[in-house]
Amino acid sequence: MELLQLQYFQTTAKLEQITKAAEVLNITQPSLSKTIARLEEHVGVPLFDRQGRNIRLNAYGKVFLKRVDRILQELEEAQREIREMTGLDRGSITLAVSLTNLLPEMLGAFLELYPNVHFHQVVEPISVMKQMVENGDIDMCITFAQIEGPDIEWRTLRTEQIHLIVPDHHPLAGRECVSLNELKDESFIGLNSGYWFRELTDSLCMKAGGFIPNTTIEVDEVDAALLLLKKGHGIAFAPELAWRSRMELMQNKLTITDLGGSLTLRLVWSKRHYLSLAAQKFHEFVLDYFENFSKLSR
């Protein structure tokens, strides 16, 4: 059974006239008659009573027409809904991020332009984020992690250093810089193992300082770490971008003189998967947003 057969049947059933239905459908009468005949053969019963050149929808046809009307209406609604989703009237974007503090100001600015776009935001370890990009489960991600693959593309948004954040009454508070050697015996607050930033800072400390930070508190959300830090439960590594948007929680920022390495924030997506119009607009917006952000930061 084909969609075209259902559409031809619906028109013919409502007009109950082969000649007029063929004109409306812009096909020949023999073609329409053959299409209806094939449909009836598939259904297993005649759908019309035929009297010479006249046809009338029979009891089977009336039952079938009700269902066909519903099917075609649902298909039309589905097409309309998809058009809205891929447009900007009711678009939908799924976004993964390394730092949730990136979102409020950036999304707020985008939604001022496109207020009906719906966002779904996820925070996942890098391995999960990479798989979601490759599978098309997310439209794109904004991350410090280096995600690579045959179909993955990315653009650099900004590059920045890693800093040390300490609570107000910590002995290092008020200092401008610190060396790794001074941090070997400190208690750290950090993301759970498996998160890219945690793995990066652990490896940098081992490479440059010969130790892995003593992470006594592990969390899976940056704000939780910062609130614990504010209460004096440890110290933490943080990128510049995280510090800038949470200055009320992280007032003591120290430069690490010998950590080495910097962070590159990237916009990542898969060229294999279709980006809706809303996602395309957001893609352009993010690039412009960080270009202006970098200018303002200079």
C-alpha cells in the first residue's frame, strides 16, 4: 500500500466521480482507475459500488476513508511540526557543554533574537560527549576537550590559562602566583574521574610537578565544587572563563607559574548529521559571540 494510493483514494471517495477526481489530481482516468483497483486488491474488498460510469463509496469504503483521513492528517501534522522544528518559530537545539556557566548570558542573548527556540543542555564526560556528537544525539558541543573523528569538525572559540582558586582564609589567599611544588600536600576539590578537565590537570601536575593532586572531594558539576571551595573545603583548578563569570565565588585567583599547557575552547559538531535552521543560526551566533567576547577581553 502506497501513500499515493491513499491520497488518490481520498480525493476519489470525496468526489465520487472518477472524471472529476482525475482532473483534480491531474492524472488520466485510466491511471486513476488502475490505482484504485490496485488499492482494492491490496485491501481485499471493493471500496466503491460501480454503476456504469458512476461510483459510490460503499460501507467498506466509508470505514476505510475514516482511517485514511486520520492517516493523512497525521502525516500533514508531522510535516508541519518538523518544518517548525527546523525553522525558528519553534526550533529545537541540543547542546553539550564543559562549563555550564557559559550558558546563561550566551543563551539569553540568543533567545532575545529567537525567543521560541527550545534548548536542551547536557553535561557529560568527554567519551560520552564524543559518542553523542557522532550519533547525532546532540547538535553540537562547546568544550575544552579535544574531540576528534572522521566526521567531526570544530572551530576554536578562545584559548586561556588554568588558574588556582583558593578560599578567602587559605594561606595562599592574596598571592598573585604559586608554583606546583607548593601544592603537593594541598586538598583539592575537583570533577569526578573521567571528566576531561580532571584528567588534564592530573596529567599536567604529574608531568610538571611529579605528583597527582590529592582530590579529597569529587563532584560532577562545577558550581558544586565552587560552593565547597567557598566554604573552605579545599582548593581547585579553574580556567579563566570559569573564574570571570563566578568572581563572587572565586575571589582569590592565582597564576600557576610552572603548570604548563593552556586550554582551547572549541565549538564541535558532526558534518555527517543535519543541523536544523535553528541549530545553524546558533552555530553562527556562538562564533560571533566569542569573537566579540575575545575583543572585549583584550
